[in-house]
Amino acid sequence: MKKILFVALSVFILTGCGNMNNTPTKKVEALLSKYQSNDSEVMNDLDNVLLTDSNFTDDERSDYKEFMKKHYQDMTYKVKNESIDGDSATVEVEVTVRNYSNAVNEANDYRLNNSSEFDEDNTFAKYRLGKLKDVTDTETYTIVFSLTKNNDEWQVNPLSSDDESKLNGLYGVADITMPESSSSTDSNTTTDTTDTETDNNNQNTTSDNMPNNSDNGNE
């Protein structure tokens, strides 16, 4: 009898656990955990985003990467609701992150009015990062993740640009257009990674400065 129970338990562990993890909520939790743990896929996407921005020096890219790693590690979330309708599902999550929007907007406004202060030695990227590091305020956003079941496997659908901005703490950052007179003299006035539009994992994303990994929680 004990042998039968042991065999049954082994079968459950080997097969049942996989099914337990194949739920909309578990898939969303796996995705968010990848951010919190600085998973290699998230970090690789982050590297790709930073490399596309020619305004960064190598040291600034490294500094921004360390900054965002800490941002993701400090992110918290709480699953509020799961709804399944056939092969479609939604998972409502409250995500709490530091809110950098005011700091970025204020930094951008300062650059617009004081562009002559920035040069190769005193870059805007370095100035803005200093402002971001001063931020301690957090914001809790509600994000509704949508999922689709393909071949009996739940997959998180790509996030909207607004939801990506919320995860990155950049929801509410205003678009800016630098004056033509400044762009010719200030190498830091072109669009930088805060406004970068990227295509990660063959998905169109506008992540404001971080990667979208909505397909990476689907393991």
C-alpha cells in the first residue's frame, strides 16, 4: 500500500506540478518574478535597449542598468482577480513601483531651458540619473494582464505601452521636442532611452526605457 501511495505521489510531483503552474495567475507571477529576480532574459533585453541609445557612454549604460536592476528588485505586486473565458483570460494585479515621472519631466524641462549646461563631460544622462536616484515615492498601479491559451499552454499577451511604463515607473512622462537651435550644439538633446521605442522578442513595444518580457513568463 505504501508503495502504491509513493508511486502515486511521484506521478503527481512529476506531472501535476506542471499543470498547477499552467494557470493564468501562475504565468503572470512567473513573468513578474523574472523582473524581481533580474532574470537573464530581462537583463539581456535591458542591455539591448541601452545599447540602442548612442547618447550613453559605457559607464552611463552600466549605471542605468544597475539602477533599473534595483528598481525591478524593489517592485512588489498583489494578484487581485483572475477571470477565464474559454481560451482567453485576464489577471488583475496591483503593482507597486517607484514613480519617476515627475523627476523625468522636471529634468527634461530643465534641459529645455538650460541646454548649454550639458556637454560631453556633464551629460544630461548623468544629470537625469542623479534625479532618478533621489526618488523615493512609490505608486500602485492596477494592470490587467491578458492571456491566451495556445496548445493547452497559457501565454501572457504583449503589454500595452502604458502598462510597460507603469512597470518601469515612467507612467506619466511627457513627450518632449527639443528646439532646433539646441539640437545642433547639445549631443544630449536627442531622444534617449527614456523615450526609446524597441522591438524585443519580435514584439512591438514602446517601453519608455525598459524591455517588455510579456512572453517570457510562459515557461
